[in-house]
Amino acid sequence: MFQGLFQRTCLTAINTAQTLFVRQKHAFDRGILKTKLRCHFPKPREVKRINVHGWEARLSTPEGRRVIMRRILKGRHNLSH
């Protein structure tokens, strides 16, 4: 009788310790943290946006390189699309 009671108390203590100390799987999952996820990329308008305002389009001309440098000096984190 006491042995069964002791086993049940130990099992409950172990279960609570596991829930306290085990890190959840989804704690650092980027999929959950990232809310705006594009499902059907590239759509035609996104292709045009990248072709016109993208990194390679900016670097291909002197004016585009000037735009990138201006954004760097301003402190932007996203320099182009």
C-alpha cells in the first residue's frame, strides 16, 4: 500500500520536473515567430518588383549603386528587395 503511494508521488514529482525543465519544441521556431509568410512566391507583381528594385538591378547601374549607398548611410537594415 505504501509502496504504491510512494511510486505515485515519485511519478508525479518526475512529471512536474519534466514539464518545468524540458524546453518546448516550438520555443525558438522561426515558422511560428514569422507571421507574414508568402505562400505562393513569386507572383507576377513580385517578380516585377524584384526585377526593378532588387539587389542585382541596383548594383547594375551607377544610379542604383548610389541608391544603395544612400540607404547604407541613412542606416537602413533592408537595402533593397
